[in-house]
Amino acid sequence: MVQEHSSKRPCVRIGTHNGTFHCDEALACFMLKQLPEYKDASIVRTRDANQLAECDIVVDVGGVYDPATHRYDHHQRSFTGTMANLTDGKMNFNTKLSSAGLVYLHFGRRLLEQLMPSSNEDHKEIVYKRLYEYFMEEIDAVDNGINATEEKPKYHVTTTLGGRVRDLNPAWNDTHQDFDGQFEKATELVGSELINRVDGMVKRWLPAMDIVRKAFNKRHEVHSSGKIVKFETGGCPWKEHLYQLEKQAECEGEVQYVIYSDSNGSWRVQAVGVQGEGFTSRLPLPESWRGVRDEKLSELTGIPECIFVHASGFIGGNKTEEGAMEMARQALQMKS
């Protein structure tokens, strides 16, 4: 429910500005309405100071940041808040916050209590930090005019969440401009994106993290060097988790290969990529193996049941776990 003016005061009111809307206040309003105390709140879109003064909480308008009175604007010149300086460095993100970031800072953990009630506290805290880094920070940066890079982009990116919210605003030449109705659509859009992100983290990303951690901790049982990690099944997104685990264990760059079974019952040996460098591998499979397949590959390596090695050396296959493991062992030996 969005209202512009009303003489009858609802029980709870969320205030934000009227007119052209943006991603940050749409998301701020959606997040608040997931909380019990704001679930049935009316959203008041106005710039009238008297009306805003009657609101229980105000976001993205009013020129005041004061958590004690639930005022969360970021446009005033005096505001320089970031996750880092407002959490005493506990959240090391230095992007200036928008109204969405401010609401997330103060209400984000309670929001996750609603969105992932069955998860343990450690997982909730992990998601709290990850959701800011991989979802919220972009919204804060865009709203504050902070580019992702100092370099000139090579092409136009027009399909971001912020761009899609912007496009929901009525056209300048619409005869009947329904900003409030379109704002409701914007809150639904950003809300669905937020819920999908959290849902993905809970159902896919966190389970993968636990699988990768267990495999990482057992890597010396797989190979004495600790340079080979084995997953019992494939399909698990492992790269980001592996990089983080290496960092935590102060052994960055140690793991060279992972092996795992594929959907056909065969096994793969994959070279670990260099973090942040696209398709570059830390230790590609040997050059002499690349592009060779089946019996010719088995003859070349002396390993039965070989299937292939990719032309770039980033991945290979064998029909058995033992064969994939031997391919990884030989690749390490050939490097040394």
C-alpha cells in the first residue's frame, strides 16, 4: 500500500520521497516490510516535512541520519557513512551507503531471521556479509554515483537491477503518471531479487561451502602434498569456497587440481584457476596431453580409461576415480 496524502493516520507509516524513484528506497521499503513491526505498514511517498514527521520511520528523504529516531537519509553533505566506518571495521566495505545500505546495516540481521529462519547463527552471519558484498554494495554504489571501475567501460550495461527499477518510472510524456503504482512494482521487483539471492545462498551456496570445507580438510589424505582435492560428486560450485579456505588456512595457491565424478559416472580432473584471471589455470594439465582423447591419451599417459584432455589443459576426464587421480598425480610430477 502506497499513499501520497491521508488525513487518517495508519498504525505504522514508512516515509520516503515521492516522484521519481530509485532502487535503493524501493529495496529499503521492501526490507522493512519483511519485519513484524512494519509488515502492515503504509508507505507514505512525500517530501512534505510535516507528513514525514508523522512517519514511524523515514528512508531516503529528510536530510537526517539518526537511528534513534529511525531516520535513514544519506543525501546530506555531512553523511559519509560506510559499512566499515559505521561498524568500527567489522564490515570492511568502504562504499558510501544509500538508504538501502542503511536499512540493511541496522535491520539486515533481523531481516535474515525472517528469510532464513531454519539456518544456524553462523550461516546467517556469513549470508549477512556475503549479501552485502554481492548484492547490496552495488545498489549503494550506483545510487551514490560510484563506478565499479575507474576505467572506461567497453560497452553499456543496461540490464542491472537499478536500471530495471529506473525503467519502471512513468515516461516523461505519459498523460497519466502513476508514480505510486509503479513504485509498488519496483518494490516487488527488488524484493523478488533479494529473496532469490538469499534463497540461492541458503539452498545452494551454503551447502556447497560445507562440502568444499570437508574436502579441503581431507586433502592430505587424498595426496600427501595437499595439492589435490576430491569431491565425491560433481556439480558443486567449489571455486570461491576453495579460494576462501586457502586464505583462511594461509596456503593460498596450494591446491592445483580437484577431481570429481560427473553425471555419467565418469571422473574429471580440473586445474584450479588463478583467482580473478578468468580462464588462466594455476597448473594446466600437461601440454603434451592437450587435445588428445581416448585410447591415444591412455597410450600417451600410461593411464587406462582416459577420455580426454581439453585443448587448454584446464580439464580432463577418465572413466574411473583411480584414473582421474593418477592423471592429477602425473601432472604434479611432470611439473616438479
